[in-house]
Amino acid sequence: MALRNGCLRRISRFLPHIYSGSHFQQSRRAIINSLASSLITFPRECEQISRNGVNFSFSTIAQASPAESLSQSDTLSFIESTFNEFQGPHHLWFNIVEDNIHFFKRGGAFLVLAGRFVDNCDSLIAGCGTVVTFEKVKSIQQSFPQLQVIGFLHGCSTISAVDQTRLVEMLMKEYITFPILLSNKNFPQMENGACYLLSKDFGNARVFHENSLDIGMLNKAVEELIMQQQENSSSPSGLKCTWAKQAEVLKEPHACSSVRNLLLHFPGCISADESGNRLFLSDSNHHRIIVFDGNGKILDCIGSCPGFEDGEFESSKLMRPAASFYHKDDDCLYIVDSENHAIRRADMGRRVLETVYPTSGISKKNNSLWAWIMEKLGFERDNDTKSEKLDPQSLIFPWHLMKSEDDNLLIINRSFETLWIMDLASGEIKEAVKGFSKVLEICGVLVMEKVFLLKQMPQDWLLHQIDSSCSLKELPYAGLISSSIAFQNHILLCDIVGQRIMRLNRESGVCSNFQFSNFAILGLPYWFAFPLERVYAVAGGHQGSWTDHIQRCSLLPGRIDIKVNVDIPSDTELVESLQEGCIWRQARGTASVVLRAEDVAGSLEKVGVAQLWYDELDTLALSTPESESNIEDETTTSDLRSEDDTVHIDCAVNTSPGTSEVIISAALYLKLRRYPDQQDDGREKYAARISDILKLGRSGAMQRDSFIRFLLKSNQDLRDVIFVKPLHVSIQFDTLDHPKADNSKDIILTDSNMEVDVSLNT
């Protein structure tokens, strides 16, 4: 798998950059890809919010009369009328891309989750009842990617900045990918709870009420509607370009995209190997497992990006991992892969991730190199397009994981309404137990042991977490049982509010933040990858990241040694030196990146793009994964920070006549600088400064304000918050023709040097 990963990084210089897809073909194979929800960006008319938290209201919305009511057909007509407007007199789309005015297809099958699926606009805290509701919708959405899903929250005459932050938190915790429509209109027929409106082309909706919903019946109704739509449609695919893979365009809810630039993004669960001095943290919304020791030194990372793929740790994929359990005898870590409805096993010795459950549905693939290239480009055939019926015993959004005395895995969902008993040896689910009381009858002792551990933590810490977790009236701390662990002489607790790990010394009672180091192991985060050419055809068209610095120059063909000097923001400091593992160099056109300068020293060979393509494929076919990993290990130890506190990045490229572009991406781990004589300027100022450094103002004032309030919810010193600053530098070359030698036959290659100065001060 490392061989394939390396190949993709090489050929990205010449081919469009497309993230690799799910290699696991299961009944619900299209995980989180049905709608084009992207960065949470609000209407320009709504960006006049006060920095001090003044309530935001629908500035142009007339207050609806209490007596106003609409029929269900009028409700659907109202929703349809909002499709081309982000804001109107009676509505506001909460998480829709602002530049994409055609974010829905007019025709097709729609499922609307309508009514009060949260308590009210002033209390947007998702309890376990809301968790169950969202799980039902997401399971339908994942089974039928063609279905367009909408959340419709009515009766919101005003929504304050605090409410916006809470709604962002809800989307983050529940991993919501479908858009949410807010309206100030009242719909009395929906006052008794949530309901589901299923319709085709917004006509004659079938209504399913939440309090009496049969999920099997709704699943069957959706399947029939989708089949009817496919029979009547001559063009089932919405793609406009053959380079795009529909299933890979959208993977994640980006409603809280700014939060993912923190070191941790929803650290949901933690487990330990005490004898080996290892801890395993589920950085859930970063889709990875971070392995570190008792001192916080990061040792390894499992998972490369969202998806479902087995293989070596660097190329394997998870989708929102939750609880884990370390099996000492096998030196394996069992992981709950929540959004993939699966159990994965990480062999810590071989550094390979495997799937334990489900065992069926894995497609037999052609493992040839050409088949792999075609799959990466989106040309593989997918004949399994029909969704299978849901198995009542299948895992549906599992979260907690424990091991029983008889070597069974006990898997529980977040609402504690379902327990799956799995045989550890075979990976077979023996039994699915329904109901909170029955679940506690089986695993109550193990749960109470965890609850007893939690009760040793400071009560204010726990109360802070309960508001943000799936809390149960019968057992308030049950939702946190996978978020804490006893390790050596400490108790560690995942702080899903402050996006950190808290540590309590059991002897002294001193509480502190857990400090991490060795971030080079995490490498360049997957969302930092700057696509040279991302060509896909959802309604927004081309989409990419901004560039911090662009420089153009004309040089003679040959080798160019580039030195990039980066001045980090003046009031920040690097948490640790930048290393090669956090840098990605890409090139296109007539340039090719030289990975190591000494490998090409003195080379006079002319660079040809086509020849280089075939040469790299030949080299790849003869190389081994071990040799490639050895090269990576050598380069990740390089220290690229100088004594003058300026980051230096070196890059060497070979160029031929023509135009080319070199893009250098890097991840800078920063925190606000502490000055010896500095007075405390206030948490609000620190939060605003972090937001400015991350340039969240480009996404709109609403997102910036929500991020600031998100940081302020934590009671920690914000100067201790570690965040990741993306760096993107584009160097564009116009390379002249080769100079001729005196005999007019030979060509001359020229060695050039250039420096690029980049300032990140804002």
C-alpha cells in the first residue's frame, strides 16, 4: 500500500489530484457523499454581526404571526423556493457554499427532516434523542447517495451568535453532512416532534413521524422511490466531467472547517497499553488514531484521510474512529470505525490496518499497476449499484467498545440503545441487544467501573463535558466512558469542548493539560493538500485553497535550487521545528521535483516530462515498499528551522523549456507567544488573534465569530492552544529555450538559485 501511496504522490505532478476512494464495497458503501455541503459560509447580508456577540437575527425577515400555518404541500413549496437564495424574508441556509447558488437539483428524490429535531433555536444541544434521529437519517443517506437530504428547523425567529456556535457544535458532534434550513415560519403540524417528508420533485410527500417511525418501512419507501427515479431518468449521473468521481467529491461536513485546524478535532475516545507505555487517541473528526507515550511524544499515526481502506498505517483510511481496545497478547488495537459501521484491527507490529467486521462485501480487485492507476483516476467500474437491505444485527454507528471476560467484544452505540456482542476470534456478531435496561444488564459492571473512574475527575470538568456529549438521565456520565482512561498514576480525559487531553494526578490532585510533541509523525494533514488541478462537476465547479505567496520568474532550463524563507506571525512561536514530514512539494508542466539534492548533483540529463513519466513507472515497478519507507524515514529527521526563528524550506527542481509551476505546502504547528512582562490581554483577544492568523475572515464574519466563541467555551489559557497554520507557496516558471553550444548541436543546462521570501504576518 505504501508503494501505491508513493506512486500517487509522484504522478500528481502530471495528473489531476483526486483523493483515493473507498476500496471497501459494502451495502452502505457510499459513506457521506450524497450532497454538496461544504465550508460553512453565510450570506453576505448576514455578515454585519457584532464582534461582541450581539444577537444575530434575520435582518430582513418579517416576524411570522402565531396563527400562520402552512399545509405540507405548502411546506415543500416553501423549501423549494429557497433553493437559489441563501437568505430570504423567511429563511436562512446555515451550511451552504455561498458561491454555489445552485446547490440542489430541482428534480429527484428528497428526504426532509422537518420539525423540532432540536429543542429550540435557543437551546441547540443535541441529547441522545437527537442522536438517534440523526443516525436514522444518516443511515438512509449513506444507503442511497442519490437521495437529497435536508434538515428543516422552523420557528427560529432569531438566532444569536451563541446559537450559531451551538449549531456548529451539533453538526460537528453528530457529523452532519446535509444542509440545514432555518425559517422563522411556524408549522403547527410539526410541533409535536420531528417528521420525515419523502417526495419526488417536491410533490405529494409521504410523511413519517419520528415517534412512530419504522426505519425499515422508511428505507423501503426510499428504495422504491429511487428505483422509480432511475427508471424514468435517462442520465442518472450528474457528472459533467470524466475526471471526477462522484463518490469522492464530498466526504465531510465542513460546517466547522475552521476547527479542524486545531491540533485535535473532536478527540472522542482514548485507550492505553500501560505495559508498553502507549496511549491511543481517537482524533475522531481528523479520522486518525494518534499513538503516543506517557510523555506526550507522538510515536505513530493510523489513518491518512477519511474513507474505508485497509493497508499500512500511512495509506489506510478510517471514517470517524471512536473507542478502541488494546489486545496485549496479539499486540493489536481494535478500533470502532463509527461512520463506516465497522470494527478495524491495527497490527501494531506489522503496522497494518485490517477489517474485522464486516467480512462480506469486499470486492475482488484487479491488483495490477494499470488497474490501480485507472482506479485513482476514477475510471474503475462499479457494478454494485443497488443498495442491500439493512441487516438488523449490523453495526449502525457504533461508538463504545469493551472486552468481556469470555473474550467477546461489547460494542455499544452512543445512545446506549443497542449492544452488539462480537466474537473476538471470528469477528462474527453473536447477538444484538436492544434497550437501555437490557444493555446495562449485560455490561453494567464494566460501565460502572468507567463511571467510577470519571467521578474522580473535578466535577466542573465533567459537567462541562456532559453538555457536549450524549448524556443519559439514568446515567449522566455514561456517554463519557470511552473518553477516559487510567494510565500509570494519572487519569486522562478527552476534552471534547476544549479539543485537548486533560490529565489528573491521582496522588496530588493536580490537573493539567497533556502536552504533545514530535508532530512530524502526523505529517501534512490531508486537508492541506493543494490540488494542482482539481476538476470535478458538482454545482460549484473548480474549488481549491488560497495561496499565501505567488512568485513568477523567467530562467534558463536546467536545475533550480529554491530556498523559501518564511516569517511566521510575530506574536506566535513554533511548537517545534518544521521537519520534512510536514512538507509536500508538487510540480507540473515542464518541471519535476528533485526529492534529494545529492541524487542529481552534477546531472546534465535533459528533463522530459513524458520520459520522466515512464521512467518513474519503471522505477516503481522495480522498487519495494521497504526501500520507499526507508527514504521517507531519512528525510523526516531534517530540521528546517534556523536560529533566527525564520522557517527555511529547500526545494530543487529540474526544468525544460516551457511553463511550469512548483507548489510547496507545509504544516506549521504554532501557538501564541508568551512574553515575560506581558499582561493578560484577555481571552477574547487571544481567540480573535488565532482566528486572524488562520484567516477565517475570508470565510465570512459568521464563521469567524462562531470559531471565536467555540474557543471561548473552553476554560483553558488560549495561549496554550496548538493550531496548524497551512502554508501554500506557488512558484511559476517561464523557462526559455536551451542555449546552444559552440558547435550548434549540443545544448547547455544552467544551474540557477533563487530565494523566495514569504511573510505570514497579518
